[in-house]
Amino acid sequence: MRRLASALVLVLCLTGIALSAPIEIELVHYKQEAYEIFKQLEDKFNASHTDIHVRFLSPADAITIMKTRFIRENYPDIIGIGGDMDFSNFQDAGLLADVSDYPGLSKIKPAYIDIINGLKFLPEPGTYGVPFMANAAGILYNRDMFNEHGWKIPDSWPEFIKLCDDIQAAGIRPLYFGYRDTWTTLAPWNALAVGIAPADVCQNVNAGKTTFTKEYKEVAEKIYALLKYGEEGPFAYSYNDACTAFARGESAMYTIGSYAVPQIRSVNPTMNIDSFVFPARDEPGTQTLNSGVDLMFCVLEECPNKEAAYKVIDFLLEPENIQMYVDAQNGVPCVKGEFKLAPMLDGMKHYIDAGRMADYHDHHYPSEMSVSAIIQTFLINGNVDEFLAKFDKDWIRYNRDLISKVQKYNATH
């Protein structure tokens, strides 16, 4: 009898331990450069919560790791990814939970909810991510150089071309490109495209409503027109070369996103950098900021503790923690509120506050199509019609299954 009583006590003790054990939540994200700030956030969360224990993992080649784990059905609870084709594919495959019931979505700026919902292959209901941080791309400029010469920020394409002419007349190179790395061609391409082409151009092409030959002609003509304002032989210079040249005052402007500032400042730590929205359109007052979701949190459909996952996201959305991340990574918060942004975003702040923004077009491009290489080839040979014809032809080639899916869906809805 005494042995039985002792056994029951032991069982009750073990049960009590099991009941008091915290819920484990694993978040795998692709921002390896933000490892330190996520480690601080992990420690802060675990020190203030006894019911939930989190692990924030930032492996090298994180997207490949995620895909491998999905295949093996070894799912994390939450993933942190950007708003691009990987998100579209994960959502389309049914891997991500619909978080429309998450109360924290009310804190997110509607423009960023619209951006991630616009990444769906099919216009079905539901929201499958919580936008956390965005980035912005346009034109970086040397603020001291502009002040010295009295150059004004342009608000239209004609004003921008006149500015480039004035800078060139002063004996200074207006722009730097660094097009040897093909991906750098996408920086001015995206910034021009969001101003000129419809935000849903890729969806409309898939639906058979339009063509890139029609929608991208002006984008192609304008990106090519800029070449004469950059370095001689831009295809011989890399991204690092361009950052270094801009840092050393070899150009007044640089057609790149805010993400390049740390590289530039590694060469010139005290450089006074600001930015402005790419003035793609001819009419003043009509420009659109090129901004996309750089990091969002997606709960996996297989997550057994969705409520606990939401509490982790609640913590990450707290203003103090958002500011920690902004200070560390120069990000643009997707959350409503007053945050201190990096100085190089001063010229874009009123667009960010007003929600006058549109997503990067290349977030809809399949990686297999290698659009950046197609743009680079076009910039070398200058044949607009040939470039646009190839864009349309390759789009059909690499999106054949998706186009079929979209058109079947539209025929029945």
C-alpha cells in the first residue's frame, strides 16, 4: 500500500512538471545579417515569459533549409521570410496558416497587407503573413554635394533629366550603376516600374489581359536613357565598385536601395547620405515609392500551438522591439506608429507615412527566368523591341503552369 502511495505521488509530481513545462516555439528566419538583434530579442522574450520558450534560428541558406524541412515534414512553428516568390510558392502549396484571425494585423499599415496579398497566385481569401519590416529603394544622393551646389530634389522625369544634365555640366558624374553584377540592374528597373507600370501587371499578363511589350516599353526606354549619365562601361564594375565609388564622391547619386548604405559607410563612415523616390513619371506629384516587405512572420499550417505563436509575434510587434530592429538594420517598420528611421530615409518618409508605395516587380518574377540577366543584355545592346519580345516569350516559358492555373481559375470564378 505504501509503495502504491509513493508511486501515485511520483506520477502526480511528474504530471505537475509536464503541465508546467513551457510551450516551445521555433522561429526560423532568413535574415542571417540580423542574427545579433534576434538573439537579443530571444533572450528578452524568454526572460519575460515562463509559459512559452522561443528559439530564433537564422541558418545560412535559410530558404533551402526551410524547403528541406518542409519535405521532411519537420516544420518550425513560424518562419521569417521576405515578400517574394518563395512566399507565393509556400502559400500556394498550403504550407502557411491563414492569420486573418490574428488581432495584431490591425497594427499593420494597410499598404503592406495589400502588398503581401498581391503576391498570391490566385485571388483567394485569407492573409498568410504578418508584415514586420520593409525596405525602400529609389535614388541615394550625396546630401553635402547637393547642398554645396544648390541642386533640388526632382519630382518628375523631366526634372530628373535636367538635374542629371546640370550635375554633368558641373563636371561631376550624376549616377553610378555597377551593372557587372546582374542583380543591380533590378534596382532602377523596379523603381521605374512601380511608377510607370500597373502594380498588378504580372497577374494581368498571367490572366491574358495584357503583355509586357505594352506595359514595360516606357520602363525600358527610361532605364536605357540613364546610361549616358553613369560611369563609362558600367558592365565592368560590380556592386562593391559602385558603393566604393559613390562613397568616395565619384558620383552625386546612386540608383540603389537603402540596403546599400552599410556597404557605402564601410568605405566612408561619415558620408551624409539621403534618398529620394525615383521620379519615374512625367507629371509632378504622382510618384510612387518602391517598397516591399523585407521580413514577415508566417505561422505554419502544421503549428500545434497557434495561440502561442501569436504571442511571440505580439512580442515582436511591440514598439520598443521594432525600434531595436530598426536601429540595428535600418529597416522601415510595417507597423503603424512613430518610429525613428535612419537619416538616409528622410527624403522618403512622407511617402512611407502616407502609404504611397508599391511592391518590387521582381518579387513576382520566377528566379529561373533570370530577368536581371535579360535586362543587362538589353542595356548592353539597346534593342527595346527585342528585349520586350524576349520578356514576353520567356515569361510564358517559365510560367506556363501558373498561367494555366490562373486562367482556369478565372474561367470558373
